[in-house]
Amino acid sequence: MAQFDFSLIKKMLVAEGTEVQFRAEFFNMFNRANFGSPGTRLFSRAGTPVRADAGRISQTTTTSRQIQFALKILF
């Protein structure tokens, strides 16, 4: 599984004792798909035909790219 998270933080002094902080956070920045495990059941029960979803990967294990911005005032 691979995922790349990244954050940028900029602090700005507004007045004496007051600071503004801007943040940009990127989760799964390159939007890489991490696939789940394939279906492992070959038969539903004895004597039935092979399941159509046997060996198929039908889901991912991580979320898609998410971007979050924040503005914080510290005093």
C-alpha cells in the first residue's frame, strides 16, 4: 500500500502577540488507487457453478485524494 500525504504551513505575524497561520494539507496527493483483496470464494456451495465474482477486485482500501485548507488566528 502506498499513499503520499503533504502539508504546507505559512505563519504570518499580524501584530505583537497575534499570528495568523494558513495550512494546506493534501491526503493521497497523487491519487494512487490501493486495491483490496480479490474475491476468494470459487463456489457458493458444493455442486454449483463457479461464482462470477471469483478472483475479482471490487473495492479500494484507501480513499481518493482529499485537500483541506485551514486558517488559524493565534493571540
